[in-house]
Amino acid sequence: MSKQHVQAGVPLGVSGTSTRLLEDYKLEEMLRSPHRFIRPEPEITQTSQLLWRHRVQYAVSHAVNAFYSMDPDVRKEVPVQYMLEKWWPKKTTGFDSVLHYWEVKNKVIDELSRIIRTNEDLQHPSILFEQWKTEIPSLSMELSMIFHAAWQPEGWDSLLIQKYMVVYDPNVVEAFQHMASVFCYEAFGKLPGMIEVYCLLEGRKVRFMPGRQSLARSMDFIHLIRDSVPQAEDVESDQFSARDKARIHEEADRRRNELDTKKTWLM
């Protein structure tokens, strides 16, 4: 997949219009922890609540990257557990208990091992643990995303996008589906053939097959988020209200209810 259409490193607002930047990891944290943006807690409290999930996600992301960076023949001889051990937290700091630490570790190892086995037919990733940015001219904004893995399976003319999440969150899954659809359409001129989100602790895989109708809904979703996610200047001037933040969740819930009536999600 060519990167020639991806506008990496383009200065914000160079066209003279107001250009907003939407970053996937910031949106994910807002969707998971809205109270942190509406009524921010002391830094120590936030760190305690988020530490274990962030540390595990860090280990998973790097393990997946290292594993799929190897030649396919070599991957068959290396357990993914070996890669995970390199980045797994050495101390139980931030976990609920020592038991919780080991429960999470064993579950993540089991799920990653199972996923690797089901993906043995995937050979060389087109994108692997990379942060990309592209412009969306129709919305006067830029979209930045980190793709854990993207493949172009044999016989496909489009990408298979994969995301590895530690903890399932329906709003995060929904937002990622919309962002990945819009990003691929704008950057590569083509929708993904399929989007897969692996939720490790729940042992759950969510699949989505984008189409023209879903692209229109995704563009609407990104349009709403563009005007709802705080920018630095908004935070400093208190122009971003609690109502603005709540709109993100209201829209995500509404759109998820709409999709429940359609057959594009495969659980």
C-alpha cells in the first residue's frame, strides 16, 4: 500500500482555514474516562486508576510489533509469550493485587497465542505499529492514527486492519471503526476490506466490513468529534464545556444503537 497520499508532517492550518487535529489515542482516553475531562481528578488518582491498563497495552503493542516484524518462517518457531515477556511489567504496581497481575498476564498470553494461530496465513504486514496522519479536506481537519497491524491478504485489493485492545469498550471500538474507515478512504482512496478489533481480556473479536453507506455515517461521526474534542486553546480558555464532552458519548451510544439493527458487525 503506497504512502504517497498520506500527508505526514503537514503544518496545521497552512491553507489559511481553521484546521483541527484529531488523534486516536486522545479520543480513546476521553471515551474511556470522560470524568477526567469533565471534572479532572488529582494527577495521583488518575495515575493509579490508569496505570495497569496502560502498562499492559504498552507491552501488548510492542510484543505484536516485534512478533510480526519477524519473517513468517521464524514466527512459527518463536512463541508470542517470549516477545511479551520483554515488555511485560516486572512489578505489580498499579494492579489491583498480585492475583490480578497474574490473571491479566495469563489471559493476555492465552489470547495472543490463540490470535497468532488464527492469523498464520497472514505473511507480511503492509503497516505495522506506525503512526500516520492524513488530511480530510471536506472537514478542514487532520486525522492521526496508530495502526497496530494492517495486511493485504492474498486475493484482496484492500486492507485488513487489526487493533489489539486490552479491555473492551464499545465506544472505543465504535470510534476506531469510524476513524479507520475515514482514514483509509482519504489516505489510500479505498475503504478497508475489513476491520478487526481484538479485546484480549474478554477474549472477544469484533469485525466490521465498511461500505459506502457506513462511510457516510463515519464521516458524520468524525465531523461531530472534530467539534467536540478539546484543542489546546480550548482547554486553556475554558471554551470546552461539560456539555460538549457529553455529546461525544451521546453520539457514540446513538450510532451504536443504529448499528445494532444492521448486519455489518460480526461478533
